[in-house]
Amino acid sequence: MTQTNPAPPARTVARKRWTATDLGLIAVFAALVAASSLVPGIPVGALGVPITLVTLTVMLSGLVLGAGRGFAAVGLYVLLGLAGLPIFSGGRSGLGILATPSAGYIIAFPLAAAATGALAAVIIRKTVRFRALLLFVATMVSSVVIIHGLGVLGMMVNGKLDFTKAFIADLPYYPGDILKNVLAVLIAVALHKAFPDVLVRRVKQAG
């Protein structure tokens, strides 16, 4: 009588090659970021940098696609906007946006997606418990260090503010970003549950 060995558990590995599906996801998320920018923003402060939904879709891109594809999706959005498509907040476009107080935020978006994606990949591969909380921490780290950090720098350079004034001008964006990060994490967790291979591949070990 022969005894069959149970199939070995699957392990997760990072994606190394992009497929046609990956390229499609990059295009879809770039379009999603662009669509979110078309929702009217709320100008804040004397410099008028608006509160928009873009940070929500930027973080969602990183959480779902990972570092490389997330950077590519958000980077594609930024490049298309700089090339002249009116897909920045308020229908703005062109290289002139780099001379505005919003420049730091726009430059930060692809970097934040990449950082969030890198952290998310580790969290998705290594954790089950407290996953949502850890993903939220990842989004907040990227938001504070990259988006708000470069946003403050942009207001200092293009808005001619000193650090203290630029930091104070940036503070009103924090409550909205916290709520948007929570929403991005909830959506990402649901997507990873429905499509467990969207960020990492599961391969079976040889027995």
C-alpha cells in the first residue's frame, strides 16, 4: 500500500518579469490616478495647493501593484501630465507645473508609490495578522517622509516660504491623507483577498 505525500505549501516570491497583464495594470492604475485628479480639489492656504483624491490612488497603486509597477503607473501619469495632458488638479498640465508650489507633491507621487509598494510586498509576503494595520503604517511613512517632505520643499523653493511657514502650510493636508490612507488600505486588502497573486506569485515547492 503506497502512501501519498501531501502537496508542499506554496511560498510567495516577488515578481521579476512584467507580463502583458502587468502592463495592462500599469495603464489601468495610471488612468485611475488621472481620473482622481479630475475631481475638483479644495485649495488650501495662501499658496492654493489643493486637497485632492490623487494621494488616495497613488497609495492604492503602490499597495496593489508593488514598487516597480506602482512607480511605473504613477510615473506614467506624471509624465503624461508634464507632456501636456490636462490631468493634474484643476486641469493643469505642462512643464510649468514644476515651477508652482505643487511641484514637490507631484514629483513625490511616483516615489511614494514605489516606497509604499516595496513595504507592501514585504508585508503581504510575511504577515497574516495585523496586515491592514501594517499596510496603513507603510502608507503613513511614505506620506509623511516623501509626499509631505517633498511638498514642503516645493513650497519653500517655488513658494518662497521658509521651512516653518511651509511646514505649517502643509499641516492641513494631514487629516485628509490619514482618511485617504485608511480607505486605500481597506480597498487594497479586499483586492489582495480576491486576487492573492496580484502583488506576489505563489509557487509550489518541489516535494
